[in-house]
Amino acid sequence: MAPESEETGTAGSGVPETPATAALAASGLRYTVTAHGLVRSLDEAAAARGVDPSAIIKTLVVRRGEDDYLFVLVPGDRSISWPKLRALLGVNRLSMPDAATARDVTGYERGTITPFGATRAWPVIADERVRGAVSIGAGAFGVAATVDGDALVAALGARRADVTDPL
């Protein structure tokens, strides 16, 4: 499946303007924005974006406490390891907010969540495997930014750690 639009460094024609694409443009990162149609699986998303499934980065919102959230960047072929994440953060309890709460605390619908342009700059934890060319959501369904994983982690001020397990 070929992308509908691909631009380097900006969200060009055919790419919806979102708070995420505006934040990416202001970030100084080198990136390519790709807009594609509906995908139904990790493999379809990877093919549409021209990356390996492990390079698709899921942004998950995790609740630590009352009005205390963080973003966790998880490679597509992995899932959060709750014991590893709790140990890293030194907490006994973490949870995933429901879809409405996630939208309220990030400004994005589930499936479009990204740290870029979120309504609050929550802390970011990036799994240690977020390296090389990776593709992260850009704030709308079917829109993603491909960036260097090390540059992404640096731009977000993310803490890198082993916080995932294989699917």
C-alpha cells in the first residue's frame, strides 16, 4: 500500500495538520510524515509506512496516580512489562486510563496518541529498543512520522529503559 503523502520535515499537502505535526515541525527533528489509509494490523501499518513491525512505536498512556500520567513508547512487536515499569518508577500500582480519560489528558483519541503536541507534556519512558528508524503516530488516524529513534528519545527528553516483553 503506497502512502497517500510523504513529506520530509513538514506536514505537506495531503497530510492533516494536527498539534503533533505542528510540534514535530517545531522540534528540530528530521522526520518524514506519511499519511495512509485505514490499516487493520501491525503488519499492514508497517507496510504502509515502509518500516519493520518492530519499528512501529505505540504510545501508551499510563496512570501513576491522581492527575499523574506518563507516556510509554513501546515497539510494535512488544508489550509493556508491568513489573519492569513498576520497578523502574518505584511504584506498586499503575493502570491504563479509559479512552475518554486518555483523550482528556492527551488531547488525542486512542490510536492517535503521541507525546508530540499533547495537551500536557507528561514524562516519557522509551523502551530501550526504540532505536534506528522508527515510526510514531502523528496525531491522526493513518498519519505517522518516521524519525531516528535516538533523536526521538532526545527530543522528548525520554528516559530509556527495558520496560517491555515480546508479544
